[in-house]
Amino acid sequence: MPSPISNSQRVPAKSGMPFNDRTPTIARYALAHRDRRRPAFGGRGITALLAAGVVVVIVLLVLQRTGRQDNAATGTDQTSSIGDQRRVESSNADLPFLDVTRQSGIDFVHHNGDEVRYYFPEMIGSGGAFLDIEGDGDLDLYLIQGGQIGGDLEQHRNQLYRNDGTGRFTNITVGSGADIGGYGIGCAAGDYDRDGDIDLYVTRLGTDVLLRNDGAGQFADVSQTAGVSNDAFSTSVSFADFDRDGWLDIVVTNYVVWTIETDSRCYGRSGGREYCAPGEFPPTVDKLYRNRGDGTFEDVTKAAGIHAKRGNGLAVICTDFNDDGWVDIYVANDQTPAHYWVNQRDGTFVEDAALSGCAFNRDGVAIAGMGIAAEDFDDDGDYDMLVTNIRDQAHLCLRNDGGSFTDVSHEWGFGGWALPYTAFGVAVFDQDHDGQLEAMIANGAVMRIPEPFVVERPYAMPNQFIRREASTKRYADVSERVGWPLSTVEVSRGLILGDYDADGDIDVVITNNHARPQVLENQTDGGNWTILDVRNAAGGPAINARVRLTTGSQTYRREVRPGQGYVTSSTPHVHVGLADATSIDELAIQWPDGSTERYSDIPVNQVLTFVQGGDKP
């Protein structure tokens, strides 16, 4: 048997809204925006109400001002002032993560163009990616910038940071070719041209951009020559080889049909301006590009059947859900039924979400699907899904049974603790190496919160850390119980996972709308682990390769899948927490072309590289 090459040893708020988790999403938005054309308060009692409100606001503003003055004295950016007041700076190993944003060298600040115009796209971004830009083994960081809609979109540009190998980042944007302008939303990383280095696809409000890496971390915009011309309001994107020809294809989710000219003026229940619901704009179709293998792509959206359905696409995940060896596509749509595109193995797809049980929740409601994570939650060999949802509705947890799905949100615990929050990004991984999967949820509102966590940022919400309870086998919010250091309150969107400091555990970067990101260093110091760098014969990440590890009586199943969550791309490496196992008895890798290679007696606590067809070293 071939053997691996060792690279290294190396507080809920009350909603105040007249609906519950059984109210259909469309109805929820209608209720929230029912007073769109008139003020929500009036008549007798308004004076007393306003007087009481003024008193409360004055008290809260005084408290906020005190915090701002404290931060001004330390030179902290105002956009993260609340986080700096509450941040835990201790290296206490009992805390799951330590916020090291200021020490990391990441000085990026996202701009959404907030000019009190309430343009609909302002609340959507933004994302980013972990990727190794020059092949030195360290995860570098790419962050997507927004800008001022209708203004100078070249003023604010995407930023590229090089990892120096110790977890400290240096801004190398200028001259990298990756510093593109335009109103960016998300991105995906993958080796589309099979030259062994990592390229980038960037989604934008307007024409998307494909950035080709020259292998030394220098990028060039090849969108036009490659034939990538999506000019819609795109959000998430994923690389995957849908036709099993060895070349990565591209699927792009498009949100709604929107222009400045067609933007609506919407009002909240208080009578003030508010962001509109997506139902104010027409849904649209997603895009599918087939890689020709010569550096160009063919738009096969119509030929593959993807044009047959419209929706409000926010997130996409690509994996073989029905275990037939071919990659399928699941799209989380906002207020419209989800799409489940089943690969027909002939270049076409059939949309089968309703019949397969994954278009709606158990009540027949099309949820406000935001982000997606897929893992084998119940250890039965296939990939289940967790889809994040809007405030006052439970997240959607779908148990997979051979490509048919059942809503088990309440049975598995993804119910009550989610209701006070609007969630976008979601990540599922083993944070503490105990062999059990944890989850992180990135929260941020899209409508003003009746009782805001931060007065000056009425869309900001705390993020959450989720663990499976040993006693109940249900997932619960343990943020406060574990002394959660992520009490920084921002309008969070994406979660980027990767071991950027090369210590064997998974760290996280949280992208925030109109604010700085947060760099979170994992504090785990116990339990064994493995990180697998699984590559195709060309040397690039073998996206959608599946790994099965056996240690004693325990079996773990993972997949090379950097594109999941919401508008982000995480490490292509496979990380598995192994608890107290001291070796891996057997490792099987099923490559994207369907072939399988097996290895035995694998050491733990190392980063190991596996190349398809590689000989024993």
C-alpha cells in the first residue's frame, strides 16, 4: 500500500414580532413591513411613548459614549468598539477561541456603502477565503470589499494578506493583481486550470471576476478570455467537477434582479426607512459554467437545465448527496423553495427538492435560507445539511437518507436557541478534537432589531457556538457556558475555517458587514488530530474527494470541500479530531473520478499529503 508524505509534525433578545416559527417566511416579512407606506405610531399615547424612548436612548448613548472614549484612548477603530469593550484578552485554555485580530496584522475594514439610502445589496456582504497563494504551506487570507453603490467603486478594493508562517499576516494587496474594485460579495478558491496553484472566482454586484494565479501569488483577471460573464447580483460560488472529466466547473448563485433604478423605498414598523425584503424584487436563475479544459468555460446554464428554476440564491453546496458517484448541487434560497439539482450523469440536472424533502421545512414553509454546512451528523455514511435561517424561525437541519431528506431540526436541537437571531454563515467542525462536531453560527440582522444589542448598530447580533450535549445528543447553544470570547457584537456574515497558525486545530475568521473582521485563534491543547492535504494528480486540491478514517471502532467521514457556509471559501485540507486515538488504522480516499486508494497505520498529529496515484515515497 502507498503511504502518505509527511509535510510537518506540524442573550437572546425578545422579538416583539407577532409571529412564531410556524409562520411562513413570506408572511413574516409582510408583517415586518406591513406599515411600509405610513408611520407605525400615532394617535393617543404617542407623547408618553416618545418621552420614555428618549430617556432610554439617552442612557444607552451615554454608556456607548463611555465605551467609545475608552477605545479612542487605545486607538481602536470605532467599527469594533463594542467588541473591544467586551473582548476576552486572556489565553485561558478553557476558552474555545482567543480574538487575536489586533495582533494578526489584519487591518481590513469592510464598507457596505451605508449612505442612508438603504440600497438592498448593502446588507448582503461580505466574504473571503483562506488559500495558499504561493504553495509554501501557509494559509493566506483574501477579503472581499464592498464600496459605495452608485459611487466610486474603485476606491475600496479587495485585500490580500500573506501569512508569514507564524500566524502573522502582511498586506500584500498592492501589485498582487487581486486588488480588484467593484462591489464584491463572495468568492471561491480552486485550481481551475490544473497547474497546481489556487485561483479565485469573485462574485459581485455586476460582472464577476475570475483571477488566475501564476503560481507565485500574482493574479490576473482572465474573466473575458475564460468566458465567465455572469453580470447578475451574485452571492456564493463553488468549484466542483460535475462531469468527472478532471476539470473544475463553476456554479454561481444569483440573488435577485436589482438595479439602482428599480430599488424600492421601504419602511419599518417605527415609520423609519428600512431595507426591503427580497420579495420586493424578481427572483432569478443561477449560473453553471463547464470547464472546457483549455482555460475557457462554456455557459451551460440552459443546456444543463439549471435555467428551469428561479429563486433568491444565497448559498450553494456541491457534494454527492445520493451516493451515486456524481456531484449534486443544493442552493439555499431566501424566501423561495430551495433547489436540489440531482446530477443525471450526462451533463444535465433535474431539480428534485420538493420530492426529496428539502425544498421546505416540515411545515411546508420556504425558509429564508442563508448559509449551508454539510456533514455526516448521524454517522450513517451520507451528508446531512444545516441551513441557517432568519430571526424567529428555527434553522433547518436535514437528515439525508440516500438523497431523500427529513427535517430533524427540533429532534436534533436546532430549534429554540436560534429564534432570536438572523444567521448567515455556518461552520461545522471538531473544535476540541474530541471526535464530535461543533458548530459556529455568524449572526447579523437584515431588519432593525426591536431591542438592539448595540444602539449604534441596530443590525448587530452576537454570534453563537454550538455543541452536542452528551446527555441528550442534541445540539445546544453553549456560548455563555464556555465563557465564549466572541462577545464582539457586529453584523456578521461569513466564517472562514483553517489552521492558519499551523498548530493542528481549526481557527476561524469571521467576516463582518461594514466593520473589521475577527481573527479567532483556537485554544485547544488536548486530543489527537490529523490534517489531510488531499491533492489530484496535477497537484491541486482534489475538491469533492471523500475520506474515511477508522480508529478502533470509530469511523469518521469527511470531504475536501472548501466551498460551504456563506460567501466564503475555507481551507481545502481535511481536519479530523481523533480524541485519544494514537494512530489511524485505515484511511480510504475516494477520488472525484470514483477510484479509491487505501492506506494503513497512519500516524496522528501531523499534516499529511496524499496525491492521487502517488507512489510510496
